[in-house]
Amino acid sequence: MSSILKPHGTSVETGPYGEITVMNLYTCCHCQFTWEAPTGSIGGKLAGGFCGKCVGYICKNPNCLKECVPWERRLENWEAGRDYLTPRPTYVSVPDLEMILGSKK
């Protein structure tokens, strides 16, 4: 079973004298920013919090903390030419013409 608190990856770095540093990698579910945290810490000091809607860590970027706009939604907004922080597309409901004019039989 996978845990939502589990790191998204692991970074292994080897120093000039052979010392090995292992760090956990976490990715923001809103902007895909990736940061390292010491092994054993949950999220690390660069984590801005946890998004309950996306069920993932978020970074300290103010745009990510302000409102839940997942990465996939941001990509859809860019492709549609909308501001990328638009939470969802704006729909304008148009009433059915037959309902307004009445059906002519």
C-alpha cells in the first residue's frame, strides 16, 4: 500500500571524498516544483503545506498557497488561452430557444 506522505523520489549525491548524501524528493502538486528534504523528514522545510483536494504536497510559492489549481488544470488553461491560475473554465449558460419561444406545432 502506498502512503500519501511518502517521498516522490530519492536523490543520492556523492561528494569529492566519497561521502554519500541521500535526500528525499518531493514535488508540488500545483506547479511541479521539486525540492530535496533530509531523509526522515516529512516534506522538509521547503514544503508550504498539504493540499487536501489534490492530496499532495505544495511548495511555498504564493500562487500555490492561495488557491487549489492543479498542474493539469494549469496546462488546460494555457492551451485555452486563459490565465493559468483560473480555477476552472468559465461557462455561460444559454437557455434553450424552444423553452423561451415555446414550441410551434
